[in-house]
Amino acid sequence: MHIPHPSFAATLFLVFTASFLAIRGVFARRTRRAKAISRADLRDRLLILAVGVGQVALPCIVVTQPVLAFASRPQPEVCTVAGAVVMLAGLWLFWRSHADLGDSWSVTLELNAEHRLVTEGVYRHVRHPMYASFLVLGTGQALLVANWIAGLSGLAAVGLLMAVRLPREEAMMIDRFGQQYRDYCRRVGAIVPRRRLQAA
């Protein structure tokens, strides 16, 4: 079976995906500690798996193997340029979200014993910048991966993750931080920065 050489856009996607995995790997090693509170059930782990398939496994397979060819689309140069810019922005936000969260980060719904409410850095503008970074990266994926299924699989998986997991995460944070987190919610948007109205 002939395996086509990845296009420039596909190669860019592979490089960005390797960078994404490297960032996640570095911070995963830094935050290995016992968790005091965990809501990491099977549903949560399946959602993480779905994102891994949608944002990493499926698109990487499609851009390197002759599969799902029926769903291929043309790749205009403007999509490649825009996709590279969007992926760079998403990677920066992904890295910054980890860096600002520090030891309070966990891949699943968990809190450590000394967990603190982080409201500095990018968390000053949105409560869930890591989810926002997934959306940005998913948009970059849609632009770089010239396949309707694999290109959009990241956004589909992240949409499912946010719909199911975000309410549970918010509830967990309210249980832990109470009024402090409710006040934070009033000041700061969940995914998109909230426009602050100036007093007249």
C-alpha cells in the first residue's frame, strides 16, 4: 500500500501536536502528588480518551496514512497560514495555562491537599484557559488537516468534554472554595474574557 508523503500543512500539524504532547508531558511530571479530592470516574477518563483520539490520534493517522480519503478536502494556502498562526496561539495559551496553574493542575477532576484558587496570569481573564486552548488548537487542527472528519474531530471531542465535564468541575470548585469561587465566577468569564464595564 502506498503511503503518501504528508503535505506541508500536515507536517506542520504533526510538529504542533508533538509540541502539545511535550508541554503536557513536562507538566505531568512536575505535578505528581497525591490528590485529596478526586471525581475522576470512568466517564471523566473516557472524555479524556475521546479528546486524545479527536485531537491527536485520528488526525495524526489521517495525515500520515491513506485512510478516510473520501472526506478529504482541498487545502488552500490561506488555511495553512491561518492554521499555523492559530496553532501557535493555542500552544502558547496551553503552555501558559499549565505554567500559571502550577501544582494545582491535574489531567482529571482532582484537587490536591494544598490546592489553591489560581486567579493570576491568564486565569485573571478566563476561569478555564486550558479548555479555551483546546478550542483554539481544535480550530487550528480544522485549518491544517485537510479532511472533514479528522479536521473537525478535535473540536467535536472538546465540545463534548466541555459540555459534560465543565459543570462538574465548576461544582467541585464551588464545593472546595465556596463564596470565593462564586465571586470569581461573577468577575471572570468561563472560556471567553468578560468585558468589564467601567463605571460612568
